[in-house]
Amino acid sequence: KVILSDRKEYTAKLIGRDVESDLAVLKIEGTNLPFVRLGNSDQSRVGDWVVAIGNRFGLGGSVTGGIISAVHRPTVGGAFDRFIQTDASINRGNSGGPLFDLNGNVIGINSQIYSPTGGNVGIGFAIPATEAKPILDTLMKGAAVQRGYLGVGIQPLSEDLAKSFGVPKGKGELVSRVEPGEAAAKAGIKQGDIITKVDGKDVTPDQTLSFLTANVRPGTRVPVELIRDGKAMTLQLTVGTRPPPEQLAGFDPG
């Protein structure tokens, strides 16, 4: 059921959902319905004022305000997404609610909080509108969201590992496993390689190999820069399609 602020109720139809981004599209039939517009979250900056609206604790239409605390923030379990962090009060029931800029544009979709108590402590996260839009557009067409996939197990480079491989700290990830028959194997990537760049973008703790790969359209041919036995090299790779999560149980892939 979808209940509007004037208490009119509509039966919604699920058009599509994407579990990994925690997004879904619902459709209701009606006329003269109010609506909001998605803004350009790429223009959002730390310190910008924002307003969050949601159904926190069942109190529908609750509004809170705050600032953007960080942009492009990874969270636990958010391998393929980066979030807008805000100190605007977000609590249980806010998920799916809009995060507005002061021009009335939706720049984020409230998603989760970090809290040792279960209540708001000023650390909330919203899915950026510019990342949500292509996913929503795909779901509205009745299609499944596809993400890029290399077919490798990856391991972050600790300070000791980086020193032993002669790689700057915080740059690159170690290939611990290569899946036979997948994109990485076909391109010649081997266990023990350190991948430093994908399509010209640095692999870093905030911009991980999984994140970079997931955001490349499957079938795209990209350069992958790596270090093997102390030597830098570049391989051309055609990105594959990431399998469903249930097929990847127990395997930390890129």
C-alpha cells in the first residue's frame, strides 16, 4: 500500500528491485499526483544543507535538517555503492525517504545509519541520486541491473604486503584467486598480480577494485594496469557480467 499525505491509499505494483543497491520501483495508478525531481548529487559538497523526510518510527512525514558530512562514503557491505553521509537525523522508518537539497531536488535516497545504540547519533547515509537514477531507469524498463565482473578473489594490501611488493601504501589490491573461464583469466591476469588501475582509475581503499569493476558496463573493453613480479604491465580486458549474489557465496570477487 502507498499512503499519501492526504491519507489516500493506493495499491502498488512492484516493477523491479535490485537487492545489492537496496532499491526498488513501485507503480501506482492515479491522476494529478504530486511528485519530486531527482537532482544532480555530483554537485553536492560537504557542508551543504539538506533536509530528510521519512516515516521514522511510524511518524509519517517527519522532517529533519542537517548538513552533508561526507560524499562518496563507503560503508560495510557497500562494495558497489558510495553514499552521501549526513548528520540530518535519520532513524528507523526513514529508509526510502528523500534527502533534499535546499532547492527542493532529491539528491539522495535515505538508506541506513551507523549507530552503536540503534538510534540516530548523527551518522546517516543516503544513496546519491546520480547513482540511483540509472538503476531506477533500468528497473522501470523491466530489466535486471547488470554489473561488471572480473572473476578474481581480491585482498587489500596491508602496509607490510605493500612494502614486500614494493607498491605504495593504499594503492592496488592483490589477486588471491582467479576464476577459470571468467574475464580476468581470459585476459591473462594471474594469482599474485597487484591490480593498480582499471580503465585509468586508481584502485584505492575508497575506490576498490570491486567498486570500479561493478560500475563498468558488461562487455566493455578496458585497460587493466597491474604489477607482476615487480614489473608494471597493462592488459586489455573485456568486462564480464557479475553473477547473482547466491552464486558468489564464500567468494570475495571483483
